[in-house]
Amino acid sequence: MNTPSVPELTPPLRLLLGPGPSPVHPRVLRAMSTPLLGHLDPKFLEIMSEVQAQLRAVFRTQNAFTIAVSGTGSAGMEAALVNVVEPGDTVVVAAAGAFGNRMVEIAGRAGGRVVKLEVPWGETCDLGRIEDALRKEGKVKAVAVVHAETSTGAHQPLEGLGKLCHQHGALLVVDTVTSLGGVPLEVDAWEIDACYSGTQKCLSCPPGLAPLTLSQRALDAVKARKTKVQSWYLDASLVADYWAENKRVYHHTAPISMVYALREALRIVLEEGLEARWTRHRRHSAALMAGLAAIGATPQAQEGRRLPTLNCVRVPAGVEDATVRRSLLEDHSIEIGGGLGPLAGKVWRIGLMGEGSRQENVLAVLAALEQALAKQGKGPRPGAAVSAALEVYARG
């Protein structure tokens, strides 16, 4: 058998402005290269406790059960749902895009009776509609919503939803994969029971961990289950003992280097301050959207419900979506995302998340889009998009 000859790994340098992953700070990469410890080493257990404290600060919660699930954001989604949902439980899901529909799929696989609230892609679900579903269905185990729908750029309001759910005896499960660390999120104040995220978006860490926090209500529901959680690996009652500071019972081998990375990424978030970080994301999104408007790219998400972290716009009329994205990648080494599902070929998804939310990146992607459109004989005069963004910056 011939032994394959594989060269040294030298991936191209990309400016990651798609829906994720986002650019990673050099400090995070350095943290990943530090020496490994055993997953039960007393020093590593200290590091786990530090990560938990940092996550509580970023989630804005006092929940004892606040951990980093070993897996990507989708593992966080699965962990939240399979622990809460038992066979026969009624689950109301607001499906306003690809990830709301993924919640429907997972809740169904857990044996839940799913009540799917279909929402047009780009819109959000009105609280009154959720209240109507809660009244109609009677006994509801959980309501599940996506705070930041990555497939559409829509920003789902959450204030008052947790209180509404609890008035009807239901738990609130929230996907914050594209919002944690980028837009306001108040787990305790908004009475969220199960909240998960991913490391690779606004936290600017490589993919591989899923921050997860469960309220006491959610933990009580897990303890009261009549059936075992369908996933041994994601069973909160088992994982909790590994992350519990007074126990640290072996459950699985944690991804040590990723925990290092998350610790440093969270340090950077908290050094900047959450309010300052939220303001930064809004500012650069406003400049980007002004520039995109100048080239004829209009928002997909409804007015007043648009994410500053994931900017989703319709491809200008007559423009070939894939050709433009390929030009950005090949000519400028810039990645942006295309559409999913019914939006395939119709939208661009431009992420300004964490380290990626910078003025230089906004101007770079707009200039690259101008050149790519010019190749197709489309777009306004050269510099129009960049000028529109600069006008926003000039206003402060």
C-alpha cells in the first residue's frame, strides 16, 4: 500500500464575514497552544470553574447549572431540548427560519408533540400568537424560540415571554447561538429556563463548545422525568456532576484546548464590557447596511427586528449570487454566506460578529462587493457603498 504524502497544513488566510465561524483573536489562538492538562487535574477543574463564572456573567444569570457542552451550537440545542422534552410532551416552537425548524426536528425526535408556529422567513413571532397557542393547547411543557435567526437576520424579542410561559406552566427554551455576546441578552431578567449558544459566533472562539445554562425550573423538570434522557452524552443529570464544583465526577474527556480557548475569549468579552460590545455591533452594522443599500441590497428581516450581528440582505436584482461570493473568496479572500432553504440564491448573509465587527472589515467587504458587481456590469459608481458607510461613521 502506498503511503500518502501530505504536505504541511497551510490554509489560506480568510476574512470570515459569513454566518460563522467568526475571526478569532490571537490571544485565543495562543491559549489553545498552551500545554494540556488532564480533564480531572485539580488545576483544570479550577479553569472549568473560571469558565462557569465567566459564562454566568455573559449570560447575565446566577444559574448554578451553567456549563460548556462538549460539542457545537447544535449540540447545545439538542442538550436543551432532549433534557426538557419527554415523549408525549407538548412543545410550542416558533419556526421563523432554518434553526427554528431544526428545533422542531429535535423536539419531535425526543418524542414531543410539536405545535409549530410557522413564521415567514425574515419576520419574528408575535408574543400574542404564542399566548394564543399556550391557551389553546392547555398543558404545554416548553416554548422554544430562536433569539437570533441566523438564516434570516431576524431578531426575536424576548422581553415578557418567560413570564408569559411561566403563567401557563411552560418552560422557555431559547437559542442564542448568534446573539450571546453581540446583542442584549438577560437570562435571569427575562426568565429564560434553558439557554444555549455556540463559541464560534459573537464570542469569537473556534467552534467546538456550546455554552448552556439551565434555570432551577428546568433542572426540576429534568429531575421529575419519568423516562431517561434519550442521549447519554447530553444527559444534564450526568453532565452536571462533572461540572459541579463540589463533585467533579468523571463523565467524559473534555476538549481541554477548547476550554482554554473559551476562557480567553470570555476574558476578552468581559474586558470590553457587554454594553460596549453591544454598542460596537450596532454601530458597524449600521455602516454596513448603509453601504449595502447603496448597491441595491435590501434587508431580508423586517424593520425593527434586524440583527446587528448577522446582516441578511436580498441579492440585488439581476446579480448572480454565487458568482459574487466566489469573486469575494477568490479575489479578496473574504467569506460571506449565501441563503439557506427557500432563501438559497436570494440573499447574502454577512456576519459582523465579535472580532469581525470592525470598521476595517466593513469597508473591506463593501469595496470587494463593489468590484465583484462591476465585473457583472452591475452596481453604482465605484466607491458609493464605501462612501455611504463612511458617512455613517462620520456621524459617530
